[in-house]
Amino acid sequence: MTRLFWLILLALPCRTLAVPVVPQFRSGSSQTSSTTESVINETITSHQYRTGYSYSASGHNIESADTNSYINPTATTLTEQTVGGVSFSWTSPNLEAVPRWKITTPGSAFSLQETLITPGLDTVTTITRTINSSTTTETTTTFGQ
């Protein structure tokens, strides 16, 4: 019988009393502020390669001593090279075939200037910079009832 009593008691609807929640304020505001700072360190490296050559000759009272009167060295293509992870091939002059020069008027003043710029790594440019940035966000929220 006791079990039956408890079973009936559980099955019957119960009246519950609840107290409503009523805010005690009429208006208000909220303020938030957030600051983010970042530092970026950056390094940029650039490699410039010269893949050909440049030969020049100038002067006075001179002329080519070669039978065919050529004034440029013959080109020789060499194998590939890798520098800084970059592969390239280049064209270089045969230094045995550089033009030979002779004085036009023996006994007179003369001048001769030869310039040979060979292929390969020309310049390396490295730029290092630091970027500092700061962002501030401010939020104000106003509310009322």
C-alpha cells in the first residue's frame, strides 16, 4: 500500500510556486577596450645574375692584329651553376680568343683600354625591416528598459 501511495503521489500534478525575476535597473552602459600589438621582422634577399659577358676596347693609334680583323672574343657556353638555390647557365668569352692589338703608327703615342665583365653573380641586395603595428578597439553599449 505504501508503494501505491507514492506512485499515485508522483503521478498527480503538483503546483509549483515560482518568483518572477525582475531586473532592478532601468538603464546602463558597458564599455570594453581591446588593444592588439604585433611586430613583424622581415628580411628580403635578392640575387641578380649576369648571364652574358661584355667586352669593350678603346684607344687611339691601334688596330686589330688578327688576320680577319675581328674585335670580339668568341663565346663559349659553360655548364650550369647553382648559387643560393638558383640554377643558371651563362655564356663566357674564350680568353684565348681575345682580340690582339697592334700600334698603327710605330713611335707615336697610343692608348689601349680593354674591359671584360664576366657572367655570374652580380649583386646581392638584403633588406631587413621591422613593422610595428598597434590596433585599439573601444566599444560602448548603452541599454535601457
